[in-house]
Amino acid sequence: MENEQVRVEGSVAAVIFQNAENGYTVLRLKDERGEAVTVVGVVPNTNVGERLRVEGRWSTHSTYGKQLEIVTLERLMPESRIEILAYLSSHAIRGIGPKIAARIVERFGADSLKIIENEPDRLSEIAGISPAKAQEIHESFQSQQGLRRLVEFLSGYGLPADLAVRVYRAYGELSMMAIQDNPYSLTEEGFGAPFAQVDAFALALGFDGADERRVDAGLLFELSFNSTGGHVFVPEPQLIEATAAFLRLDREIIREGLARLAEQERILIDTVASLKAVYLPAYGEAERYLARRFSDMIGARVSLPVNLSAAVAQVEAAQQIEYAELQKSAIYAAASEKLLLVTGGPGTGKTTTLRGILDLFDRMRMKTFLTAPTGRAAKRLTELTGRAASTIHRLLEVDVSPESGEMVFVHNERNPLVCDAVVVDETSMVDLMLMYQLVQALPETCRLILVGDPDQLPSVGAGNVFSDLIRSEKLPTVRLTEIFRQARESLIIMNAHRVNHGELPELHERRKDFFFLSRSSDEAVCQTVTDLCARRLPQNMHISPDEIQVLTPTRKGETGTRALNRLLQQALNPAAPDKHEKKHGEVLFREGDRVMQIRNNYDLIWNRLDGPGMGSGIFNGDIGAITAIDNQAQTVTVRFDDREAVYTYDMLSQLEPAYAMTVHKSQGSEYRAVVLCTWRGTPLLLSRSILYTAITRARELLILVGDESVIEYMVHNDKKQRRFSGLKWRLCHLDE
């Protein structure tokens, strides 16, 4: 039965697929009755002939039948001569092939593996095995046994098997000793095990609750956890209070841990305004660097055209436009400043101004790069300007560090970009660390133009960079405020400004681009949203479902993304005999589904579809469509515009359905039509900035579906979650 947990024991008859990086494996297991069972899960370094005891749950696919998904695993070495021969013949051990395997088994029989492990010198009794080769075989076998023992050890405490692969890659034969000495090292970057699981593991090993290693790890976890909520630092009193409550320890013990971490330079303690601020070192370094670099750029001398006024006049003539005063001010400032912020809401001419700046830079013979934080934002920037734009990640280029093996950016202080100017759009989405990495890669003579709308939602990552820069009032800034006549004809744009000013939008004025459909229950909201996407908009307004994006403030609940994606998948991409599927956790992926990448994957390989070429890197927010699901190869192929990437099944947690998405995830994107759910939910998510950001995602049509009182609540709920960030303060007090 589906989801029924069963136990199966047998020997590995075939390894169909194995990912060496994380141990994800698809194999055929011959059970005790001689029947073949397909088993999927993390079984690193498994080989034909090995015995496994698997507890798992059955899942069924319409084409490929039953497969057992591993819940727990116990690895048993081969026992019979036949199993041992199969195991050794599979090239499992370096230095042993089928011929040597047959000689070993013929000589030592069922004791062959014991001889390899405990008496390797005896292997040289066999023709073709020298003492040196016998030692090589022994070491290869020991290495495999070390990883297997580690998997079993960690699995016995509920820790995932793929964690063992990462640990063994780092520590090798010393892995067991290393994690027993300090299990909390498993929470560090590179391993990334959940703190709660590691803490339970350590306490089960007998670690004291007040152990220094536990206290230190708990403090670092609190800082890291708060960074996911947008905080660059945490005030010391709050950090002590939160960690003491979390670890159930006395505050004085936590305070001692803080002092210890500071002495070891694993944290940075600084003063920001009147706060004693505690940083993870990378964030503290990034904030200080940006404050210094931006300050140096203010008022720096730059080369100007001989006749700037004439050059701007030529731009106006070429663009066939007469710029408004603020637009012209921005273009002049771009020519005369090394650093410039350009802000404004919808309809205020940011794109027109940006085109003018780019034209002027061309006339000044400047090499300019256009960039944005997400793939969707970069694509939109290309469409608006007619010029190639890339994500910041692609601009900086990703590579593997030969020293650490970690992903790093190719362009940095030692290898800066080759350009005269960089223009960043949707800057409100850029978090502290990404801005730090970009600014580090700018040549000393490079200009930086930051364009965005500070009233939209802040970045997902830590920091509030664009808003901090504007509020410091230290940087050259042009605020575009005039709403142009053509924009005033759009109810989308006018309502966006009303909401931003704390006024109710016009919900009952019927224009072609903005509609409100009142519904009295969440079921009615879901039914209406589904009908709009599947039938009404395609039939009545000739808008394809591919051009419609459903937005909602929340993931949970009846009108959250999880529920809406299931309904929209059924309506827009129903099951069919010719469509392959794969269930991963609670999500069913189907060929034809619209999906979104939800975290940066720098090393995922993609192939270009519009010509030869390949590269690496699919990033958070990239939208694609599933073109193929191969249940034999255990892969899912996704097309992202002009690129195609292949995911193994163990990577599917990086994808989620994208028929509906949260407003946060829509940042930087623009859609022909947006259907927005305005229904009851968590007050924190029913805010003015959420509503404003959602409205500004629609290009031609916006339909709000829900409760008018919810919209009113969102307009008046202007509470912004405070983010602890010191960039504004540092810019204002750099001399101190």
C-alpha cells in the first residue's frame, strides 16, 4: 500500500544510478524470495553483492511500478561465496577486478572480506597481487568501511545519510573521531545540519547542556537564524536572552560564550548607534567595507564630456523625447557622479531615464554592464532597454575555489570587472552580501548607478541596503516623483500610488486594467482564481495561462501557494497517460508544470537551447517548465527560457510549483496579468508593502479576488518589520 512502511532485506543485484556527491542511489535489491525490488535513497558507495536491510515506504508510478523509498537503512556485508564474488567483481575495491576477485574467493572463500580487512598481507599469496597491491586493496576497503560505519552511526541518531557523505569528504578516516569530539561542528557551513537534530545527537552522546561547544554553536545558530529574517546583526542583550531561552541555560553562561567567540574572532562585536551589535564576521566586514567604499565614491572626480549639455540634447533628439526636469537631473548626475541612486514609483519614468543614461554613456564611449538581482528582473531589464542584461551572479561569474572547493565569484578585488559603469535595476532586492560582492568587483574608476523603488519589499537576504543608502541622505540621489500623463490613465499605476500613500485603491471604478472581485469564502476565492486562469482570461481576454501569474501573501492556508498550486496544476496541467510524474515529499511534479528554483545552485550545469554552449548556475527565483521526467534515470529536465538543466531526484527540494507564488517571490518580475488573492491570513503578511509590491507586478491587467476589508487592512497596516542593520548609521558616522 502507498505510504505503508515495510522492511526488506537482500543483496544488491544492480546499481542503476548513484550520485557521488551526496550518495543518492537507485538500485535493484534481490530479496530473500529472489524477487527484485527497486530501492531509492541515500546509499553512498554501494556495490553489487552488498547486503542491505531497508525500512521504507512504497510509492507507485503509473509507468515504472513500485519502488521502495528508504526511511532507515542498515548495511550488511556479503556473507555467501556467491555474494562476496559478486561484490568483489563489481570493482567496488580499487585494485580488484573479476579475475582477481575469483582468485581471492577461490583461496579464502567466505572469509575473503575478513582477510582483506584484518590480514591483508595474506593477499600476496595469490598470483597477481604484490605486497604493495595488497596494501592498496586493504586501504580502499577500509575507506569504504569507514563511510559505511559513519552512515550507520549517524542514521542511528536520526541524522540524514547524505550528511555522512559530506563529513567523510571533509575528515576521511578521522570522521568518527571528529564528530564525537565536537558534534556541533555539523552545524557549520559546509555541513549545514539542523541545530535541533545535532543538539539531540550531542546530548544523546552524553554532552553536558552547558558544554562550551554547545553554547558556542547555539550563539552562532541564533545569529545565522536571525540573518534569514533579514537582520545583519543582533543587539547583544537580545542575543543573550534568546540563546539562554533556546538552550535553557543561565545568561551568564551565554555571556561567557560571547566573550569566548569574540576572542576567537568567530563573531564581531561593534557599536552601532547606542547598540552593542553582534555580527557574524562576514556581515560585519561587508557592512564596514560598503560604508567605506560608498563614502569614497561620493564626490569622487569623474571624466565629463567636453559639452555635457550638448550631449544630453543629442540624447533627447535620439530618443525623440523631451525629458522632465527630474529625469534630466538624473541623466546629468549619472554623467557627473561616480555613485548615483535613482528612485521612483511606477509611472514616474525610471525606464525612460535609464535609457537616457545608457545612451549618454554610449556617447561618452563607456563600457556599461546592466544587471539585476534575479533572472526574471534581468530579462525584464533587457526587454525594457533593448540591451543585454544579466543577473549579478552571472556578471560576477561563478567558479570553484581550488583551495576550499567552495563556489566563489571569479570577479572580485583581485580580478575586477572590465568596465566603466555598472547599472543595477531592482536594487531594493539586493541584500548586503550580494552588494558587497558586486562592489568589491568594481574597478576604482567605475561608476555605479543603483535604480529601484525603496517602497517595495526589502531583500530576502540580510540587510536593507537600498533603503539604508537613501535614508542616510549622504549619497547623490534623484527621486522621480512626477506621474506622467500616459501612466495616469492606468488604474494599476494610480492605485499603486494610492496604496503607497496610505489611501484605499479605487476598487469599483471599471477600467480595462484593474478589477476587484468580491468573494465571501476561501473556497469561492480559490474557485474564482482557478476559473480566471483556466477559462475566463484565456477565452474572454485572449491571455494565455502562461502569461498569468497568481500571487498571494502566504504559503499556508486555503489561499496560500501550496493549496493554490495543487488546484491550478489540476486545472492547467492535468494528469494524462503521456505525462510522466514524480512525487517528492508533498509535491507532485508533472511534465508541463511551471516551476521555480528556490535557492541558488552555482554548480548546476545547463545547456543552451538556441545554439551551442553550456554553463553553470540556476538561481533563486528563476522560472522554468518541466519538459521531461525520466523515472529510469531518476532525472527531471527543466527549461529556463533559452537554457535547459537536468535535476536528479535528490535535487527536487530546490524546485517548487510556480502557478501561484508569494508576493515576496515575485519581486523583480513583471507579468502581463496578475491575479492577487486578498484573503484573511497572518497580519504580518497583510501589509501595505505586500499590497504595493503585488500591484506593481502587473503590466496590463490586475485582478484582486477576495475581501474588501482585507484590502483596507493591508493599506492601513504600514508596520515594517525592523531589520537590525548598521549601514545607514555607518554612512552617517564614518568619521567617528
